[in-house]
Amino acid sequence: MDMPMNRATRTTSLRDASDSSKLEGTGSWDAIEWTKIEPPISRFVSHANLDFLLESELVAAEGNGVVLVNTDDAGTLMVTNFRLIFLSEGTRKVIALGTIPLATIEKFIKPAVKVQSNTRHVDKTPAQRLLQVIGKDMRILVFSFRPRTKQRHVVYDALLRCTKPTRLWDLYAFASGPSRFKNTTPLVRLLDEYFRLLCLGSYRASINIIENGSFTLSNDLWRISSVNSDYTMCQSYPFALVVPKIISDDEVLQASSFRARCRLPVVSWCNPLTGAVVARSSQPLVGLMMNMRSNMDEKLVGALCSKLDNGSRRKLYIVDARPRKNALANGAMGGGSESSSNYFQSEIVFLGIDNIHAMRESFVRLREYMDTHGRTSSDGMSSFLRQGGSTWGGGNLSSMSASVSTLGDSGWLLHVQNVLAGAAWIAARVAMENASVLVHCSDGWDRTSQLVSLANLLLDPYYRTFTGFQALVDKDWLAFGHPFSDRVGMPSVSGTGNVPFELSRQSSTSNFPPSPMRQSSGTFVSQPPASSHSHNSNNYSPIFLQAFLVDFVDCMLSCRFGNFLCNSEKERQQFNVFEACGCLWVYLADLRTSSGGSHVHYNPFYDPLKHSGPLLPPAAALAPTLWPQFHLRWACPEEAQAGEIEAQCRKIVMKYAEMQKAKEMAERKAKEVTNSMESLNAELRREKQLNSSAMNMAKSMSKENMAIKRAIQSMGCKVHVSGSSGECIVDIESNPDILCCSSRKESNSNVRDDKKDMSVSVVITAGDDDDGNNAIGRVCETLCPFRFGDGRVCETLCPFRFGDGGCRWPNGGCAQLGSQYVGLKANFDAFDKLSIDDSYFKSE
């Protein structure tokens, strides 16, 4: 591979500093002459303005003028009670690569590298003061401090104090408290998941039913048992277990003694339609001769296989995650594996997945490989990807043919493939054969948790949702006792560990190039490594990160939340972790809420309608490659994001979400405008109706007035109108035959109705010279609407004319002397067509 081009910098290669003069101008970085050029002294960082600190995060120590060798950035290195923070000298912003949670630090050392001089004279050049930090998240960081200062010593001592808490509650998770990420009770969440699996959705778990023990519900096949409610049967199992309904609690207790650590076979997942289950346990205690048996264990395992619909017995697969030889070797310590002859209609299958020690060594080799070939190498060297050299190609390592074989030597991808293939095989047996599967390894909490959780994820679409994924982790990892404290290297409840925790490198047999400090030139002086926690290295293993998401792994390693503290549900309950610490699930939900559908947790390629059943991936899909978001994010951060289809698709989703929000906002505004227009139109229609009604009323009133006026004036009378409150009084003068005419109308403020009756009455009295008939006759002739102006009556139209020309009106019962002889309506459109029914008149 071509050597990268040279660039003038302040740092030196920790590998080849002695040859810097030979390589000058041919590709090496210039060596730091600490006696001539010192890194700039950072300004003092005011603790009052550190807005990047989390709640309850306090600064313990800081060093100025520090250089991050990985990227050749100068700045300030700070130690808090939660993180090691590196601030850029220029921007005063946090540099992510140089910032690592203290709990994520595997170990740190402070070597001193002295650059040799080309002369034979005694070299008085001071040694470079370095601090190497190795993380559990694939990082290897190196910081350079100014010589002849005590800054490295101050930072180193602060790391010793803050990264090695002797008690569990000295962790940052307890110092910060629940804050706004208050934890919900995992016991309640576990029971809710059991209720869902047993199709008891009408029930809801609560603290009350846990305290009074009323959660022991059941369906036709399975029941929830409280036999371990006080954790006396099995300290690493949850308080509630799903077991076959036909097995009593006494039988459960007897069966537990035949399994390692009393982790007896229990149901992890069940198919409500077929009755098939995925169960889990630890290895049976069959002994060296593999001849030990337990009738109660065989009965319990047999009860996992309910009968099929056709009445035949369901097949049982007993899946041993270990290689066969390892299972046999465990027999020497009392363990071993089952015999198919002892378990009816069963088949024993070995998956050949290596143990935690092999995983740990493989992880170390992978991390060294990434550091050697990454763009941000910890030795400050222009490695394969520096200076615009070959790229990862989105996880494709073909451009680095010289080192691909070394990646294969790590064995990491092979281990991951074995786990994926095993989980897919289990899911296929349950989905395609309706068989039940019992999974175990040695203790049943490492490889078993991996296989069972991934198989459940493939079988049940509920676990592919946010809520379901949370339930899956709570159940198969936390409740069933994956020892997070031991596997991740965190303080345990007892805090009695006294063996320094670190990832052992002596057992590595690969032909890797040496790690950052392993080929230092000149005099190499180092101090014993300081581990981050006091735990036996034999218990550490990156089991969880083989199975789950980056955010999960980061939160687990950082100890920021209480979800992954301790080794079991019992320990977390014992020290009230759930109430004293924040909750990861609330934190992640808050992140998704703030980011919407474009958040990295959303899978833009998953269609829940299309994948509503089991997922059975083909063999080709089980060949994994490097995980860019985790493996490459520090070694080659730009390649961890750029060029990945998912990231590009997420950007499109983000733009689509923005456009969707804009569309929704526009639709809301359009709807508001439409509603406003409809409201205005309705009001306009009401006004038009009122206006039309008023116009009609006015016309009617006008016609009424004209008719009355014409009638009254035709008699030579004067009209005087007065009145109030809806009552109109009309006084008629100069005519003795008509005393008065009055109209009365009910008053209804604000409402006018032209259909209401307005009665107008004319009272007729006889004059001194007339009898009643004459008076009525004169009024009749005057008021007759069918009389022409010259006094002639339109006999053809008048409804009151007899055939012989006589008038029926004066003889009508309503036209008697002293009576009201006409009733006028408010609707005077019909006045001209006024008619009186014949029945109004007396018989002739």
C-alpha cells in the first residue's frame, strides 16, 4: 500500500519516532520537540459555564494543553464523576472521540516514550508524557501532556478515584437520580408481558397484585407461578415464572434441583394459536457418567410439549448452545447435557457457540485491528486510512486485502454468525414444525439469552415495536438474570472483587501488529495498567453488544441509567435501583419524541403489514459484516455514516417528515379558512333570511295600512294611530257609525314573524238616523273590496253576491250590529281575495 503524504504537525508517531529523521518527507509525522515547541496552553475553563455537563455531573480534575494523539487536536482534558471529557482548543466544544464515560473505560496506563537522538551524546530531551485509555466500545485513546508538569498525574489520580468505585451506589446513576427519566417498575412490565403471552389482555399488572400475590393467572396450557416470589428457589430468576399448568409449585421446586443454579426449564414465549413454546433453562446436572436423571425434570420438560390438534404429541428440540465437546467436559464438574432417550420424542441439537472467554479474546483482536487500520489510530501514525487513502467502502474491506485475513483471524464475525444462525434455526422449528424448543448453555444466562431473545424477535412481530422490544430486553435479559455487572465490568452489589479487571491479551494467538504502545521507539517506560473496576477478567465478555443496538450498548457501558446495573432482578430490587436511578426506556422515548419519525431507532425498510408473522431469513442473510455504526464510528467515523443506504433513506424520511408537517399545517390552515367561510356564509344566509322576512313584513304592513287607510278614508273619517308594547289603537272620527278600529299584536322583541295573526276589529254602532241594517249596509258598501271607484260592485268576482244580485255580507252572523265583522290577517296578500265561508252565515 502506498505511503500517505507527509503533513507538518505537532505530534509524533509512537511507533517510529526513532526513525522520524529517516522518514522525514516520506510519510511520517514530524516528532514533537517538547523542549522547543509546546502545545498551546488552554484557557482556564470556568466550571460555571460548562453547559455540556449533565445533571449532577461534577468536575474532579482537568489538564490544559493536552493533545489527543488520535486526531492531533489540542485542548483541555477534564475528569468528572461520569465522563472523561476532551474540549477542543479552538472551538471549545466537546470532541466525541476523546470523550468517554468512566464506566466504559476498560483500563488506562500512563507510559512515557522518550525520543532517541541521532547523536551519540546523552539525550536530554524529556520523555513524552502520555495517557492511554482503552474503552470497552472499540476505542483506544492516547493523550499527550506537556512535560515538566503534574497535569498527567492529576488526571491519572482523578481517574483512579472516579473509575474505581468500591460501592454500587457510588456510580453516577445513583448520584444523578431518576431526574426526568423516572423509572417504571420492571416487575409490573414483566407481568404485563406474561398476560399478553397468555392472552390475558383484559388484566393489568400493578404493585398491589404483586404484593398480595394475586398475579397467578392461567389459561388452558400455562400458568404464572409465584414459587420464586422471594427468590429463594433461584436467585437469578425473576419473581414470576410461566410454567405448564399441569405442574404444581412443589413439582417445580423438585425439578429445580436438577438444573445448574436451580435455573429450571420455564416458558419464555408461547404461540397462542399452536401451543408451541420457546423455553429456557441451564444445563442438567447429569454428572461425569451422564447417567443422573430426574423424573420431575423429565415431567416438566415433557409438559412443555402439549398435544397437537390431531392428537399426536408435539416434538421437542433440546438445543444446547455449546459445542458438544464442551458439554461433555462440563460433565466432569457435574453438568453435561440431556439424553434424548430420557425425554420422550425429543432431539438434542448442539449449536457449537463458543463461551464467554472466546468472545472476549475475539473482541480484543477486533478492537486492535480497528485501531491499527482506522483513520483515527491511537499511535498517531498515518495508518491505512489517513491522508485520503483507501476507504472502508461502507463496510467492504476488499480495498484492504492485506489486512482482511487479519480481520478473519479475530473470529468475531464467525461468532456473530453462529448466534444468528442458531436463533434462526430455533425460530424455524417453532414456526414451520409447530415444535417446542428448550434452549440452554451452561448457566443459561449468556448464549441462552442471545438465542432466545433473537428467536423471539423473529417469531413475534410485537417484539419489533418499541414497546415490544423493551419487553423483550426486560424479560429475556434483565429478568432472567444476565449478569451485566460481571460481563461489562461494573461494580457488583457486594463489591468484594479483588482481581484487577482488564481484557487479557496474553491468550491472543493472532498475528496482529502490536497495539499502540507495543512498538514504541526509544525508551519505553510504562506503569502497571489501572483497571476501571475491580472485577475478575474471567467474567468479562461482550455478550450483550453482539445482539443489540448501539444506544443500548452505550447506555449499558456508561452506567448512566439503572436498568443494567447488578447481575439479577433480585439485586436490583434489593438496592432499590429502579427508584434511585433513571430509566433507559424513558430516555430513549424522549429522544424519539424530539426527533420524530426520522430518529435512528426507526427502521425505514421495515413494513409491519408485510412482516406481520415470523421472519425466517435465508442462509445468505446470516453472513454478517462489520457493524458500521459501532465498529467503525471511532476508527473511521465518516465511513460509519456516509455511503450507507439506511442513513440516506433516513435523510429522505426526515425531509418527508418535514414536508408532511408542512402539509398538515397547510391543511389545518385551509380547514380553518374553510370553517370560517362556512360560518360567514351561514351568518350571511341568516341575515338574508331576516332581511327577506323584514321586507315581507314591511310589504304586508304597507298593504295593511293602505287597505285600512283606504277603507277608513272612504267613509270620510280621520285616522289617529297610537299605541305601545305591540298594541296599536286607531281612533276614527267624524263618522258616528264606526266608533273605533283597533289592532292588537303580541310583542316579541327581536323576532318578527309575518305569519303571526294581527287582528283588526271594527265595531259598528247605529247612528241617530239609521237603523242597524242601514249602518251595516253603508259600511259594507264602503269596505267591500269588490266595489269599483264609482260604487259599482263587481258581481262576477264578489263571493258574497247572491245569484239575484243581493249581498250576503250584511246578513252574515259576523256582521251583526255591535259585533266585529271582519278579521284582518297580518298577511295582507290575501286581503284582496278575502272570502267568508258559507257556514258563517245564518240559514236563509
